[in-house]
Amino acid sequence: MSDSKSLAGYVDGDSVRDLLRSMIRAASVNPPGGERECAEVVAEKLRGLGLEVDLVEKELGRTNVVTRLRGTRGSPILLYNGHIDVVPAGNGWSRDPFGGEISEGRLFGRGAADMKSGVASMVAAAEAIVKSGARLRGDLILTAVADEETGSLKGTRHLIEGGLKADMAVVSEPTDLRVEIAHKGILWAEITTRGRGSHASRPHLGVNAVDKMHAVIGALHEIKLDGWNGLFDVPQPVLSVTTINGGTKINVIPDLCKIEIDRRLLPSETPEAAMQQIR
């Protein structure tokens, strides 16, 4: 079968919705991690299609799902990749972030966009292939991975180190339904300022580490970020201060302050050059 529209007829919308709701309810917040429950939801669905499923862990509970639809020739190999960990829910929700509630045709929950819906879509594609009886020439590998939100060391990187290979890959991150061929790289950095503590009633006896960090943050915002994105439709580079921690008590001059920086890189940039900018 080569008609993609015919294949799409085997996609069961209710099945995709139910899978996504179950994945959202299996909270897999990273940090601290713990993707096992969500991985089991995906694995159970794939096993129900008659597929062999491997659960691969670098650490206990940091679970990756791997399955393969074998083709008649075995090559080329196409990889579907998506992550099942999510960032913390944060504040301001009007609904349970892990409830998978549906309202007015929309499904709400942490991971509904980034990116359990993408994983559910990949599983739906595999289900359509199986139900249609279509025979692939090359293999299709599907991976639902852990630890993407904090560096992928226990997820995709671990699978690659274990021998995962493919000729092509599709990552089903949300892109407003556009096919994107590249994305920014990432550099994470931490900066610490040190001062000297004193009582806040006598600040002249201390050195305020938070005040020093205020100057650092101002300098970071003065960095000129530009670069050539080549043939890739990638937005301009960005630098964001994303966490700050300093001080011990309201009436004590802080002797330590730390920030974390998220720097997104263009294909033409290197982490070394970006770090030198920061320094």
C-alpha cells in the first residue's frame, strides 16, 4: 500500500485520545524523573498491536520504550523519536495538570503539547501500519524516551550508546504542524557571585552577592546575539536567565548568589564561542 490517504484511514482518533490521556495521567516530571509508569502505558499499547517491545533503563525507573516494525529488506531504517518526560507543572493551572481533562474539544494537561501528543501520534502511525497490513521495505523503529528535558543522558543518548542506529529520523516535537529540518543547539551555564555576610542593619560590613549578581545579569543582557543560520529556518539565538538563588534570611546580607543560563545556539555557532561571550 503506497497511498498515504488510505493508510490514514486506519488511524483511530479515539484510540489516540485515550492513549494521550493515559500518558498525561502517568505523571513523569523531570526533574526528578521517573518515566516508568508512562513508559508502561506506551508499551502496553504497542504490545496490544502484536509488537515486541523492549524497556531499556540506564537507571532504575528512567525507562525508554523501543519497538521495531520490520520491513521486507530491513533498510533504510526510519526512526520515530519522542520523549515522555515533562517539565514541572508550575503554577496557575485552572485544571489538574495531570488529569487529562477534555473541554470544548481540547485536551488539557502537562505534556499535552510537549510532547506526549507527539508520542501518541507516532504510536497511532504504527497502529495504522499494523492494522492496514501494509508491508514496509525498510524497518521503522519507534522510541519513546526518558530524560530529554535534562539532557537525554538516560534517554536517547543512552540508546545510541547501546547501538541504536537509523538512516533517517522524525522527532515529533510540536512545530505548529510544520516540518522543520533543524533546531537550535543548547548551552547551559551557571554563574556564582560571592560576597561577605553581615547583619542587614549594618550592610557596610558585608558585601552583597545579590547586588553583584544584579550587575552580572545586566551585563548578560548586553551581549550581542547574532549569527548566520545557513540554510536552516531557525530563529535567532537567545540567552535567558532561568533560575536565581541567593540569600539565607531577610535580615542577613547574602554572601552567595547563583543563576542558571539557557543559551540557544545557531548551527553556525559553537558552545565554546558562546561560553567565551558569557565569560
